[in-house]
Amino acid sequence: MRRLPTLAAAVTTALALLLTGCSGEGDDGADGTIRLSFQSLAWQKESVDANKQLVREWNAAHPDIQVDYVQGSWDNVHDQLLTSFEGGEAPDIIHDASDDLADFAYGGYLADLRALLPDRLTRDIPRRSWDTTTFGGGIYGVPFLQEPKVLIANTRILESSGVRIPTPEKPWSWPEFRQVTEKLTKKGTYGVAWPLKEPVSVTLNLGLSAGGQLFHRGADGKVTIRFEEGDRVMPGTVRDQVGADGSASRSALGMGGSDTLPGFFGGKYAMVPLGFSYRQQVVEQAPEGFDWTVLPPPAGSGGLAQGVSPQTLSVAEDSPHKEEAVQFIDFLLRPANMVRLAKGDWMLPTGTEALADPALHTEENGWATGAALARELRPAPAQSVRGYPEWKDKVATPALQEYYSGAIGTGELKKRLVEDGNRVLARYQR
């Protein structure tokens, strides 16, 4: 999940990269000590503390291979990394998200890890997670943290309404979800708030549950866009909730996830679809006595399947110490350590052994619901599509924003996503 702290973090990152060892021949100590730079994008205190503590533990146990912690920022990571790659100053170990790796992988900036990864790690992380970091047959990152989209609901409103409470075993269908939000809507309360300031990934990832795919790769390896019946279900439901039913707040469409929380706490929204990690903000910000619960998202013909773009750890191609960098990654992602990182970020680990940890299956704060959804997570539909960032920014974002607000209909949405979108992708696939 991408985060947006502050612009100051970008300056901090740039200075840190200059002051600490980055990949290159001159970063080893005079005594032969190997120095590796690890750029982390952790930003919440619990997560930063966990990462820094693990670095200290590694350094204490490996005096001949020392790791320097470098604080990065989600809000500028792509441009910052591109600049550092081109300038020969990239960190040895790179924290990023899988949907940001394609251009770096195809551009030759990241090391292919296939011959470097230990068997323990490759066996522990499921194939579907590895698929998110596989480009052109090579593996260019280790996926280690992931978060499903869940429904965070006001327990009092939910229980007083008499609606059926969904579980991962018996979730709401998309039509039932629409009916439920109508029933939850009362004077002063909307059944749901959809924070869709950035609508594309939410639409694509939740669309998988209804069989939506949008991007289709042919036998020649080229990707084309098709808007089919399954692709209509999720966005059509939201549009109907906002326009036809009045069960979803129109003003929330322009919000980010955090923006909806004050209204949620105040009873303005009965439910909000949010990333799993938002539970931390709920715990920290909810007024005393506020009762909330975590529910699975709606399911369709694809069950509870949804797309994710896991957080990843990669190694710079220019790093002179790739083997040592992978050794550190392997240490960082030992099952017990992966649990520490997951709890620090309020997310789920990709590793099978870490995911089985009892600490991640408690009812408290909805951990058990999230863990039950882990087996349904799939690579985000646009994971390896070249040209996706341009399509997202120039075509899909404005089209979906207009569709959800009611400014355009389904026909125009399809035309713009498909026709305009395929023109964009064609330039990247010549």
C-alpha cells in the first residue's frame, strides 16, 4: 500500500542517501567490512521501530556485513529511485510495492533474484505472491506484506439494523451488499462511504470478486483492455448506491481513506471500505466507547478474490554485494521477523508460516477476518502491464471519477477505458 506522509521526507531521503552508503564499489570499510544500504519506506512509528530493531539485530550478529538504515518516503519513491538508479547511487536493498517494479525490472535497474533466493524463502511464500514480482521470467522483488480491502463497520448501527452479519465463509454478495447499505441508511447516516479520490486500484482489485479482469494478455504476450460483464459489477454497484439509492455519500467520492474516519466515528457512515492497515488509525483515533468491527468485502462469481500489490524488497542491479543483500532480506523475512513487520504495519505477511502465527488470528481488531482473506488475494490485474501508470493517470482516473459522480454512463466509461486505454498500451508494446 502506498502512503503519503510529507514532502519533507523526500528531502530526508535524498540527504540520507548522500550521507550513507549506497550501492557502489567505494562503500566498504577499510577493515574489509561490507556495508549495505537499506532504504525502508516504513513510516508509522511501530513499523519504523520494528525495521530499525531488526537492522540492529542483524548488525550485532554480522560484524562483517553491516546494514545502514535509510528512511525513504512513499510519496516520491518512484522518481527518487529512478534518479538514484540513473546516477549510480541506488540503495543496495530497496523497499517498494510490486506495482512500481515493472519499469525498473524491464529497465535493468533491479537484480534478478532467482539464483540468489534461498529455498526456505521461495517455498514459504506462495506462488501467487511471487507472481506479483515476476517480470519476463525473472523475479525482481520479494513480496512480504499485503493488505486486503475490508469493510470497517459501526457495530451499533449494524446490529440495530437487523441485517445479516457477513463472515469470510458466508460473505454478502454484491446485490445483497447494495440492499444492506439501503437498509442501513437513515436520517443523518449513509449505509456506506466510498473514499475514491484514487479510484483505479480499488475498482480493479475489488472487481476480481465478480470475475472482472479488464487486462487480458494474448498468446503473443501483448495486453489488451476489454470491459466485460464482470468488470461492471463493482463500479455499477457504487454508482447505484450513490445515484439511485442515496445509500452512499456523494461527497466521500473525493476523499482519501483517512478523510472518512471523522464521519465514520460520528455515525455519518455505517461502513467504510478501507485497506486492512487502517485499523490502526481506527484504534488510535476512535472516541472512547466506539464499537467497530471488520467485515469481509462483498463476493461475486469469483468469490472473495481481490487484487493486491504487496510491499516488496528488491536488490539494485548495480549493487556489488547482491548475495549479502539477499542474506539480509532472508533474515528480515524469517517467519518470526515477518510477523513483527506485519504487526508493525497492521498488515498481513505473505509467508505461509508467519501467516499461521496465532497473533494474527485473534478476533481483536479484526485480525482473524483479515487472515481468513489472505488465501483469496491475487496479483492486482495491472501488475505487470507496461504503460499502466499512464493509462491510470490519463485515462482511467478521470473516467472513473466522472462515472462514479454520474457525469457519464457505462457506455462512455467502457469507450474511454477500452479505446483510449488500448491506444496508450499500444505505444508500450510495439
